Amino acid sequence: MSINDIKGGITSPRGFQAAGVHCGIKKAKKDFALVYTAAPAVGAATFTTNVVQAAPVLVDKELCARGGRFKALAVNSGNANACTGERGMHDAWEMVRLTAEALNIRQDEVLVSSTGVIGQYLCMEKIAAGITLSAQSLGTDGTSAAEAIRTTDTFTKEAAVQFAHNGVTITLGGMAKGSGMIAPNMATMLAFVTTDANIGSDALQEATQRSVVRSFNRISVDGDMSTNDMVIVLANGLAGNPGIAKPAGELYALFTTALEQLLVTLSKMIVMDGEGATKFVEIRMLGAASEKEADQAARAVANSNLVKTAIHGEDANWGRILAAMGYSGITFDPALVTIHFGDVPVLGQHYAFDFSEERAKQVLSQREIVLTIDLHRGSASATFWTCDLSKDYVAINANYRT
């Protein structure tokens, strides 16, 4: 059974509506998004593992722990509501209350999220205006919502997939934001996914965690983990498929594969939009003793500033790659490692490195680059996505304002 990429986003699954509006948090651009489903949705989520966590993260953790169902997700951009103490918590709960009131639903059916500058209080008058306007603007065009959650993003990130099982079509759609402060460890940005699949909360949470590990946890732009990161998945069951009660069986496996495919697509968009990035890099770590080891080694390479700057300078410096793997914490024999830049072998076993610098530079001059590293230690593998590190990254972040 095939899983097909389709045009669309957060409103592609049955029963979901969304809106994105400008309420004044930003000077001119859209800055408030609302997602709504009249049919109550099972929810699953993963959150940042940063010790410093924004107020909406703490609020959503509490709401998700109650094990209820959700009808709405309210998101503002331009202000992270992070490091704002008791007032920030009050404002996040007030955002919940105002959204519930505007939609005539219960407060425990609302999730909230914020993104933007840390250490500033929300202007609740503007938030209230955004909630009212977006509630009045709900429709099936999800692009406006995807636009409204952007901060330094240079393009809107949305995608959708669809598959059929025993005559029933199931759709998943999503939107994400992120281009800087991206480091793998849980979620590394904001991502929101909807689906019309009929699936239980335990199965959805398991599928979400598994898919995040193989998508958002395998991207890196700058090695910085945000205070607001979250992935939220809502499933309203309107597809009418036989219920997926447990994380097992053919339909569960197919759903998880579809979710992972969607999250990988959104993840790649984030890396391609890395702040100041000029190159998109896929790291394929092969021949590991376990997937965990492959993940660990690839992570070290993806996060290495020396590797990232060498790629920006189009320098075939395989030594930086090997050095990063050396401090990754895995056990391997460096003399057995082979490295390819694209189709150019730059390092053979026993440190053989007779290669064409010109051919390697041709590979590194491209917009999209594949680095293939083989540990020759086992049969496990992992794929990571990263980008180069340029002078523009420094310029963007030296004086960031929304």
C-alpha cells in the first residue's frame, strides 16, 4: 500500500479548519493561528527537553496529562512567552480561556503555543483580538495558519500525505516553523499535525514519539535547543476506519509510516530554511552496530560547527567528520571508516585518501549534498539532515527582533 504526498496542510484531513491573522504582535505580518475541529480529537505530543520551558509548554503538558480530547489549538508568533514567571503562566492559561470562550468549547479542549522573542510579556489585548478574529475567519485554507506561526522562516512550511486501507482513505496534514535555534533532542521547533484517523491515545502517542525520533530529532541547524519546542498531533477519527486501539497491527504500522513520512518532509523544510544556510546536507551513517550508535555518530557530525563551516567553504575536509565521530561516544575503529561526498570517495579504509579535490568541490558547490559514512561495524543505519554555517547566520542572530 502506497503513501502519497498530496497538496495541502493542516486542514487537509476531514473536519479540520484553520485561520491565520495579524493581531499586532508583529508590525505587519500574520502572527496568530487557530486550528479547530468540531469532532473532539485524541491528542499526542512531545515537548522540549530543555530545563528552561516556556509557559505554553508547561500548560500543554498539564492538559495532555489529563488524557482528554481537544478541539482547538491556538498559536501566536512574535513572542515566546518564555522566562516570564507567574505572569507568563497566567497569560498562557488566559489564552486557553479566551480561545474556549470564542469557540464555545471547554477550556480543557484547548492547547496553546507561542514562539518568538524570549523574556517579554504577551500583550493580552492583542492576543484576545487575534483569538476573536481567527475564530471568525476559520476555513479550509490552512496556509494562512502556517504563515502566521513563522518567525525568521523565509517560507511557509506545510505538507500532507494520504493512504488507503481496506477501502478507507486516511489523511494527515501538518505545518511547522523553524529555521534557527534548531538542535535535535525531542522536537526542535514547532510542528502541528492533524489527521482524520480513528486511533487511540496510547497508539497515537507511541506513533508520534517514534516518528519524532526519526524526523525532528534528526535535524540540526545551529545546535541550540529552544525553550518552546513541541510537536502536537490531533486525530478526530472522521475517516471512519476501524479503531487503532493499540500500537500494533498492519494499520498501525501503515499509519506510523505515513506520520513519519510527513514529519520527515516538514523536518527537511526546516533545515533547508536554516538561518543563513546556503547548503542542505543529508548525512547517511551506515554500518553501525545499532541504530542508536548510527544516530549518535551522525548527530555529532551534524552538530559540528567545523564540519558545517567546511561545507560552507566547499572544503573536502573529511578529517573534521572523523574527529566529530570520535567524540560522539560510540565505539568504532577509525581505520575502517569510509566517507563519500556525493559519489566521490574521499576516505578509504586504513586512511586511504587519494581523491580528486576538484570533483569533491563540484559536489560541495551544489545546493543539496549527501555525505555517506560507513563504519563497517554492523548493518544498522541512520539519516540526519543539517546545513552549512555561514556569516549570514551570525548577522541574523546578532540582533534578532521579530
